[in-house]
Amino acid sequence: GDSVTQMEGPVTLSEEAFLTINCTYTATGYPSLFWYVQYPGEGLQLLLKATKADDKGSNKGFEATYRKETTSFHLEKGSVQVSDSAVYFCALSGAWYGGSQGNLIFGKGTKLSVKP
Amino acid sequence: DADVTQTPRNRITKTGKRIMLECSQTKGHDRMYWYRQDPGLGLRLIYYSFDVKDINKGEISDGYSVSRQAQAKFSLSLESAIPNQTALYFCATSAHTGDNTGELFFGEGSRLTVL
């Protein structure tokens, strides 16, 4: 079945450091890929998405490119801030033809802590 | 006010008790979901509903039931709670986009502890 694997945390960085959180997926068909972020005490919210191969999603300085050849969707940010401290989830959409349209399959999450 | 509201936000109960978690939304979305979050396991889908008359089991539906009382309301019940149902529960909604690109909108979560 479809699945998402993301790097385990926690990840601790100093402010202004470069961030990469790896995400790879296994899926049939042509899923859409997402990064969600969960700030402390809050629900998840969409950070960015890409709906087809070679698309780049971007938001708030974060970027991720949908790489079909490597089945990856790595999250990057050039200079992290303390306010980026959160848990980041990679996710893919369920197979269109499998009857699970709209359902997301989530990775286990990566906790990021940014120190001043 | 939040677009997706969950009640209660925190609940402590005992094994064997019946518990209901409620979710209401003002986004006008047809689709609603219940997820469970456990440390190190990410989010797992319990049930989902694409409209008032459509209820579907997710990955981990055993021990849970749901009711879609209206387009805006979707409740999750634990008929007889057990300790391994201790978790953070999230309700989410999405619009019908005709493809698989839709965004989920989450509530703030309901933390349930079963003693």
C-alpha cells in the first residue's frame, strides 16, 4: 500500500542554519504530496503542496520539489528561525481510483527545534 | 472563532466508559475526518465521511464509531474506552475538489486519557 517515510527527529538547529527534512514515498498512481506543520498545542496546517512531478511547492521560505524519479519530496529552508520550531509531517494523497480520494497518508513526523 | 472546533479539548476517563468527541465546522466542507495522533506514529485515519449519508472506515476503526449528524457535525465515539486509546484526536475537513489535491483543515485536537 501507499506509504510515507520521513527522517526521524528530533532535529535541533541554530537560528539561520539550513534545514533539510527528508521524505520519500511509495504510491501507486499519481499522488499529490504535502508538508503539514504542527506548532505546539495546535492542530496541523498545510505548509505547502505539489500535485505533479517536478512541481515545487513553497511557502514561508520553505520549499519542496516533487521528484518522481527518486520518489522524494524533501523539505528545505535556507535560514530557519526560532518560530519555525514545530513538528513537520510529510503526507501523500490516497489513490484516486482506490476509493480513498482526499484521504492523506502521513509520515511519522519530524520535530524541529531551533535555538537562538 | 476556529473554523473547525473540537470538544472537549481534554478529557480523562476510566476504562470501560463511553466517550464522545465532537467536531463542528463552519467551512461548509462536505468531507470530514477523524485522525488519531500517537508519539512516533504520526497520524492515522479512524473514520471519514464524504457527505452526510457516507461513512467509511479508515485504517484503525476498531473500537470506534462515528455519527455524521449534519454536514457541519461529525462525532467520534468510544463505546468502551481502553487505555491504549489514550491519544490526541484530530477532526479535519476538506472540500471536494474533484481530484486528490485538496487541503485538510484541522481542529486543535482533543487529548483523551484513559486510565
